[in-house]
Amino acid sequence: MQASTASTTFIWRRVHSLMGFWLVIYLFYHLLVNSQAALWISDDGSTFIRMVNTLESLPYLHVVESLLIGVPLAVHFVWGVKRALTAKTNVSTLKYERNWAYSIQRWTSWILVFGIAGHVLQMRFLEQPKTAEGISSVIVAMDDQLLPLAQKIGATLTPMEDGQVLASTPTPGGAYLLMVRNTFKSPLMVASYCLFVLAAAFHAFNGFWTFLITWGVILSYRSQKALIPFCMLGALLLVFFGFAAIWGSYAN
């Protein structure tokens, strides 16, 4: 019985690690796409719109998202929460670098639990643009810079009774651009997503480092030490992509 339990735990840890590696790849691509929403990169958001339109045109998109994102995220989420609940940090007595990394990995997992849940709820259910008869629309708040941007991307703005506007665009990418921009006009959302991005960047590349050890890619102390700067660079790159989308939307 004990051997069976140990075997099951071993398998689930490997699956958890493998799903985490796949999610690092997805996160890198996701933030790269979102970084193109920064209007100082392209003042009409054309690159972001083009990339989103390409994704939205994929056949069976919801099935693909469920299989390639939903399932890995669910597996990594469930096993990760189980490990976080049973983890014991010891940074108060052992202040070594890897003890801190282990502890921060557990702390960031809780930030990501609530951050991902809120992100999916907001972007996929509450504020996701609606598409009908070839027109995508999203509700956004009016501001001085919205009208010039709407004209650049071919969006039509219809005032609503509550002071907001219904923005209608000829492509899904345009509506998503306006949704992202509208989200980051809120200082509270800017602060929340900055924390979210920092937690995700650290969690992703610290997890990537342990993934390489778990699967026997780097075994010697020297190789493990040498890879740490590479992982730090990867985390910083993710932070740059995320902050570009957040602050580029907030300032424009």
C-alpha cells in the first residue's frame, strides 16, 4: 500500500511538473501577444489586433483552448494547491537562497490561484467582447483618448445611459484591444495585475529550473548554479511583456 502510494505520488509530481513546463511556454506566448497592446509600441495596436484575429480564426478554438490550456492548468492547479497546503517553509531558521525560492514558490502559487480565477472570470466571462454578424463589440468607459484610437482601428462608439460606450469593431482583435485598454485604465487593476505578473514570472521560471532537475536535464551543482541567471533573465522578460501591456494601456 505504501509502495503504491509512493508510486502514485511520483507519477503525479512528474505530471504536475510536465504541465507546469507547458504552461511556462504558453505564458511566454500569452504575455508576448498582450505586450503588443501597448500603444507606444504601435499607436494603433495593429500588431495586437492582427495576432488576436489570427488566434480567433482558428477552427475549434474553444476545444483547442480547453485541451491545450484548460486541462494542463487544471492538473497543475489541483496538484499545486495540494502541495501548497502541505508545504512547510523554513526560511525563519534556514535563510539559504533555495529555501527562499521554495517558500516564494509556495506563496506565489496562492497569488496565482486567485489571480488566474479572477483573470478568467473577467476576461472570458464578464468583459469578453461579443461577436455577431461579423461585428465584435465591447463595453468600455469613455475618455479623451478613446475617440482618436477608435477612429484608427475603425471602431464605432455608441453612448450608453450609464455614461459608458458600446464600442463596435470590424474584427475581434479591435474589441479585445479596447477591452485590455479599458481594464488598465483602473489604478486598482494596474496594481493587481502588476502583482499577478510578478508572481507568475517568478513561479514560472523557478518552476522551470526545478523541472529541469526533476527530469534529469541538469544534475550537477555547477550546471544548476549556471542556469539560475538564465531563469532570472526569462522571468525579467516575462515581467517586461506583462508590464508593457499594463502600463502601455494605462498611459494611452
